[in-house]
Amino acid sequence: MKGYLSIGAVSKKKGVSIKSLRYYDQIGVLRPAYINEKTNYRYYTEEQLFLLDAISLCIELGIPLRDFEKYIDDYGNFNLQELLYDGKLLAEQKILDIRKRLGTVQAALQALDYKPVPLYMETAPTKPVKSVRTNVRTDTTPPQAEPSDQKTDEKEGFYQRYIPARAVLTMPLTGEETENYSQKILRLFMLAQLLGMTASYPSGILYEYGKDGNAEKYIFVQVENYADCTDKRLHILPAGTYFCKQGTQHQIVDSARLRNIFELSGKPFIVTESDLMDDDIKKDDNSLELQLLQIS
């Protein structure tokens, strides 16, 4: 049937057994879009595959298939929203566990006297940074008076560090609202799995400013195994020496003023804000890092 997938095709495409699909139909978690009355064959739409991925992810996160029956109310209705909410809580807990394990690995490396290339620099690198003008000093001569004390004050708290290129999977962020952030991140984790990629930490917010000073805004998760992906929601954030600033609250909503602070009028630039993973850099356990780079 045009526009529909048979239960066998769905089973083969998504790696879910026909028995499981029939069980999902039985308890109401995923009913076929169409059932042929003569043959009793079940058919699904392409749009239902994303929902199937979400259900499969909840199972992978630790909700056993046998426990699905607890989401059925007294009238036989399946509460899919409650299932996905529980999956969200499990995903958030796993993210926290990963962060703790990364901290343990990092501490072990330090104990072995491992000396990685430092990411955090108190001063600018020896090679001049051409992309952004700043007051970060590279010499020991006495500082000269700044043309504007206000601009100097606004730059305080910024530092420079090199960040390698990153692949991120994005979702548009409407307005400047950061509410429902966790739910959107969970959707991106599910989407990454659907596209055959591996979502990883950190996650965050991305503003891409054009020459006119207007920004395209996104929520993102960092991904791996993206080489064959052609999806337009995959962005590659360039490597470079970023100007960074830490805080415990979202600062990116006020990032438009950075255009004037760093004299970027008429120049495209990106601003990202994400959880800071490196214990050697972060000043607080809940630190968020604002990261700015002019695009050449």
C-alpha cells in the first residue's frame, strides 16, 4: 500500500520483532495506522517510526517491556506520555552517571601524571588571534589606557581557550526561552539514534549570528559516528580559539551585546553555551561556559 509500511517491513527496518509490535498494538502503546479487514494485516506510517524509536529507547534506558502494563489505566488506555517522561528521567540520570565516570577517568589520568595539552590559558596564545579583537594581553608591558572603561569592564571574566571542531545535532530554539530544555535534549538523543549517530555530552545552545547581527538559534547535542549523515540538522562547529566566560545561569540570551563588546559589527560569529565538563577549568560544579568565535 502506498504511503504505508507493513508490520514485516517495520520489523525489518527498525529491528523490532513482529511479536513486540503486536504486543504494542495489544496494550495500546503503538497501534497500526491501518488494518486490512480482510487479511488482518497491520500497516504503519513513516511518522510512527519516530515514536517506535522513542519506545525502543525507553526500553534501552532500563524500562522492561513487561513493565509497560503499569502504564495502562483502569479503562485500558495506555499513558504514552508517562512512559516517555520516565524515559526522560532515566536518560538524565544516565547523563549524570556519564559525567561522574568522566570525572573518575580524568582523576585517574592525573594520578598517572598524564600531561594533556592544556585547554585553559590564562593569557592569549603566542600566535596572534586574527578573528576577534580583545583586550587579552600577550606581553608584560604596562597596560595602556582603554578608549572605553565600560567596554573593558564588559570584557572582564572572559578568557581564551582552543576548542577542537565539534559535530552537533540541532533543533530550532524559538524565541529566547530555555524552558523544557531537558525534554528537547531527550528528543535530540532519540533523533541521533534514528539517524544512526551516537549522541554524547555536553549539550547546549547555539546562536549563529549573520553579518546583519540577527541570529539563528538552536539547542544541540554533540554527536559521533556522523560521517555518512547528510541531514541539515547536523552542524559542524569550527575549531578555533574561543573567547569564553563561565556562569551558573544562562547568559546566551544576552549574547547580542557581544557584537559590540568584541567589535564584530558586520561580521558573522557563533556563540555556544554548554555544560562545562573539564574539572581543571570549571569554577563551579554547575558551571555553564559561554563560547564565542568569529567565523572567517
